[in-house]
Amino acid sequence: MKLTIWGAARTVTGSMHLLDVGGRRVLLDCGLYQGRRAEAAERNRNLPFDPAGLDAVILSHAHLDHAGTIPTLVKRGFQGEVYSTAATADLCRYMLQDSGHIQEMDCQIVNKRRKNGEPCVEPLYTQADAIAALGHFASVPYDRTFTAAPGVQFRFLEAGHILGSAQVALTLTENGTTRRLDFTGDLGRKNFPVTRDPASLPPADALIIESTYGNRRHSEVGSVKDAILQVVKRAYDRGGKIVCPAFAVGRTQGLVSILHDLFNEGKLPPMPLFVDSPLAVNATNVFALHPECLDAETLAKVRKGGDPFGFARLTYITAAEDSRRLNDRPGPFMVMSASGMCEAGRILHHLRHSVEDPKNLLLFVGFQAEHTLGRRLAEGAKIAKIYGVEYPVRAEVARIDGLSAHADKDDLVAAARALPGKPRVFVVHGEEEQCLSLAESLRAGGLPQVEAPLRGQSFAL
């Protein structure tokens, strides 16, 4: 039996890990790679294996860097099942269609501006391709054992990252030999609002663990609220627009909940709040469908008929013409829009109309992958290149990392060391510095077999 790391190898995006067990092939996650445009296009269009040869996909959660290449997989001949939790399947129903639609729209914009002789840009997949992929999803409840393929059994456990996110405990059998493999997916934080705490993983011979914040410690949620209050109030006082790139699933809901608390406490003056993302609107509806994924505090508020997320304060925008009207609306107001890394979607439209005004605020509250526009802006870029046009950045830029739904260094080390014995550990889903740092911390903590794989590297289990 063999494990091959085809994505999220010393980088954060593109999660994709291939298991070969007794002649069967099962993929853990099938995510979009995000980074330099040419490299991302190359990786996402050219899969490193034959999709038709896969027996199944086991999906940890709905974020596109874990699920966003599933339509391409199906388009190229995959015939098997995509196993996920019910909440993940419901979120993917919206997220994958939204991804296909955005790709189609963005290609139209780029193609209108192409120079004579330049070839047309084609989307990786269309909305129709995404709909076809949804027919392959099979929902699996937490804490029950299922068979993905002969010799490959798995069980989902709560990951605490976003609604429906799961860790995967696998039992692999080949020629009478059995090995146990745990996969964290994206591991969440304990005592974090809305989602349940991550579950403890069962004993295993090997562990695949993420490392997004592999050498960092998070701030407490209370200090994050104070930081948000300070920057938002500063922009409010000067009459600016607050533009916030936010992941439509998880981050938007968490940020709205904090703003709701600040308004209720009288610390933040009332101002218009807009969520300009059809996906975020649909994702919010999915939260209401899955109380089994909510923590006890949030569930209690829901049962009392309250508004735990503060969604009643929001104006949701779905129509494109309503989105464009915000361009002429005077501040102060706040708009949250996807994509969270500023690589596609309506956030580019809002950035284009706000980056040049020093009254405005660009507020980053989520992880920004290397080589994305969001990362460049968050690190102080003076020029924003949007749809091929360069705009000078004069708006204030603020970055607040403490809202991350990823486990930090201490949580990750604790999760790995909690496993009995000394399992072999594969550190993935982190930029090289984070990945290598966590690997060293795990070795120093008494785990002697720790790998930080390169893309395409295979390991016998």
C-alpha cells in the first residue's frame, strides 16, 4: 500500500493525496491549487493521474482548496463516489456551481480585453460541469464506518474547522496486512465560536496533518474583537468604505457574529453591512439545515429563536446590478465579498473601485496564500493588478489573523502527540516555512518519523 502527495505539499492550497491499496485507488481531497496564475492553471488543468482509474474520493470539507477540482475530475472520466458529510455535500452544491459560474464570468471579462491574436481563455469547468459532479456525492454521517473501496474503510470525525468539516480515520488492508491512517483535513480550534470542537483521533500507524499555522500561535478571540473595532471605527469616522475579502463559508459568518456583538455592546456605531456574495447567502441557509454541526452555545441560541450570527443586520446582495450600485454609494458602510484571497469573483470589482481612495479600508481577516492578490495587498503592495489593469493602492490596509479557523502550532503538536505510540507523520498544507517548522517541533516532541513531503513524493505504508 502506498501514499502519494499530489497537492498541498509545502504549500497551503490544492489538497490532494492518493492512496493505492490492493490495486484500488482512493483520493483524499481534490482541491484547487491557488497561486501564480500560470502555475495554477497548469496544475489545475493537468491532473497527475487518470481520473477514470480512481475508485473513490473521500472529502474532508467544502472549501475549494479541498473540493474545487472535483468537477474537473468528473469531466475527465471519474465514475466513483465522492464521500463527505451531509453538510459538506450541501455546501458543495452551492460552492462548486458558484466556482464554475465565476470562472465563466471571469473568462468573459478577460477575453473581452484580450489583444489581437491572443487565444481565448477557457474556464477549468463550467457551472454545468459542477452540476454533473454533484451527482457523484454520497453523504456519510460522523462516527460511522464505511467502505470506500475493497481494503479501504473510513470514519469521519469532527474537525471543527467549518460547518461539516471532518477528520478521516482510515483502515487499510492489503494481502492480510492492516494499517491505520489518520488525516486531519483542516483542523479547527477549540472553544471557537459556532463550530464544535475537534474530536480526538483514534490510534494510527501514520498521520497526515495540516500545518497552515505550523509555527504561529493565535491571539485570543477577545483581542481580535478589539482589533476589529479599532480599524473599523477608524474607517467609519473618516466616512470610508470598508471592503473585506471573506471566505463565503465560515469566515463571513464568524465576522458577522463579531460585528453583531460589537453593535449590541454599543461599541460600534450602526452602519450598513452588505454581504455581496450569492454563495454566502446560500451557505448561511445551509447553517440552519445542520444543527448537528453547531456548538452548544450557538445551538442554544438557535433553539430560543435568536439570531446568533447577526444576519438580521445584513443586506444580502445577489443581483449583479445591486452589487454595482455600491460603487456610487457614499461611506461609511462595509461590504464582505468573496473570494477570500482576491483571486476571482465580486471582490475584484469592489477592490477596483476602492483601492485608490485613502478614506477606504481593505480589511483582511483570513489566510492569504502565497502569490495571490490578497497576499500581495496584505503585505503592502503599492499596485493592485485587477483584470490586467494596474491601480495604485492608497486605501488603508489592515490584516487581522486571529479569526482563523485553523489550529495553531500548539493545537497541532498536541493533536499529533495525543496519538498512542509514535506514528509516522506526514506534514502537509502549509507554506514551506510553516511546514518545516511544525515537522521539527514534532520531532522535538518525541515523534522520530516525520516527513514534509514534496509534490509527487510517494511513501510505502
